[in-house]
Amino acid sequence: MPTADLSGTVIAIFGPTASGKTAVAEALADAIPAAVVSADSMQVYDGLPILTNQPQRPTALVAIWPLDHEGSVAEYQRLAHKAIDGAIARGCTPVVVGGTGLYLRAALAELDLPPAPPPGARERWERVYDRLGPEQAYAALAERDPQAAEAIHANDRRRVVRALELHEAGGSLAPPRDRLWSEETRHPTLIVGLDVPKPALDERIRTRTEAMFAAGVEEEVERARRSPISKTASNIIGLREIAELPRAEAIDAIALATRQYAAYQRKWMRRIPHIHAVSAQSTPSETCAEILAAARSN
């Protein structure tokens, strides 16, 4: 396909974990002048390449933050826009690939992100939640931000705390409009969703989890935990399980958590308007050809 056909266009690849996004992105980079940009909230952290399944090829925004860094969508958005704009200026097609829905959207659009909370706010509201208990903490949220409270369950400690934290900073978990998928993208963009039937995806997740242990993920996590780890980095699936459980139990727990995360990613896919669904059961090169044909028709 001639490079000119994609001048100024962004290709975004989204899908559940283990759907083969990285392999498809690399096939695109082999087929056209492309610059791959990661949109993965776990792969941004350095020191855990096995656990976060980081790509072998050079990819923008992979392993850019130390594990003690408190990452934010706003910071990621600035870096992603710079990487995408730089690729276009060089005559390359940016291929934004990842499974973190909010990171993907932040890379593609100008999100009106909530203000940064004051230092220590998250910890303070966590203590408030624990002191009051779920029902009273939720009641406090409902009084302050009833719209956000409608979208959250009282027992969802993380989101109740986040909503209280945002309200204090002048933001909300429930803005007046859906800021995630209603806005225009910064550049002409084809968003591709990789689809894998659930049984096949579950098998891939199990196989990949077992392969991580064979590759030495336990030693990797042990090294990482010798140094401070930020709250955002501590959400990486597998960190706690590997540290606290025997190997067999850790494998089962990580596979389960990954399947649950994949189900959440599928929900994100259903929210993306005009997404071009592609079966990911073909080879990466075949999927790549289908994506390029869709880009040409656009």
C-alpha cells in the first residue's frame, strides 16, 4: 500500500489482553513506515518487562517511568501527543496500540482531564473511607457529588475514594458529558478492535501466564519489590499474587485476574463508536492486511 494513502492518519489497535495487539502492530510496522506508540498503563513502567509483556521491538512510551513514579493520564497524554505528532512529522504512520481504554483515548484526543488532587489527598480519603465504613463514606460522596455516586457501588473502595478525591480537587467521576468517546480525534484515525472468542482468549491467557513463570517472572518481581513502588504501579496484575502466593496458586490467581481484566476491556470496545472489528484468530500478517485495506477505504 502506498505510504501517501496514510499520510497524516493514525491507526489505533485496541483489544483484550492476549488478543495479539503487539504482533499485529509489529506486522504493520513491517508493512509500512510506522511508529508504534504504546497505550498501556502497565507497560509504561520500567523493571517488569516479563510481567507486563513488553514488546521486544522499540516502542514509544514503554518502560519510561520508574516503579516509584505516580503516573497520571494527563502526563501520559502529553507524551503520547508528542510521540504521535513527531511520527507524523517524520512521514510515519503512528500505530497506537494498547489495552488501557483511557490511555488509548487520551492518546487520540484532547481529553478534558480532571485537575490533579493535592498531595496526600488519596491517602487521606482512604483513611476516611476505612474509618467511616463503606455506607457512610458513600453517603458522604452522594452528598457532595450525587452524579458520581450514581455510577459507583458503595463497596467499591477504590472508586469511592477516587470520586471524593476528584470532588475535592474540583472535578468529578461523572462529568456532564462522556468525555471518553464523544470527542473528535486529533488526527484522522482508524480504530481497530481485535476480537477473539472467549474460550480461545482464556486459553491464550493461561498459556501466557505459564510462559511468564518459565521466563523468570518471579525473580523479576522479587527484584522490583526491593525498591519503592508507587500506588499506580502497584496495580500491575501479578505483583501482589507473585509476592504472596505459592507458584501454582499465583498462576491461577493471575490468570483469573487477567481474564477479568479482559472482560473489562471488552466492555470498553463496545463503547468505541465506529470501531472496525477484526478477527484476531488469523495470523498477524493477515490481520495487518485487513487493517491496511480498511485504512485505504477510509
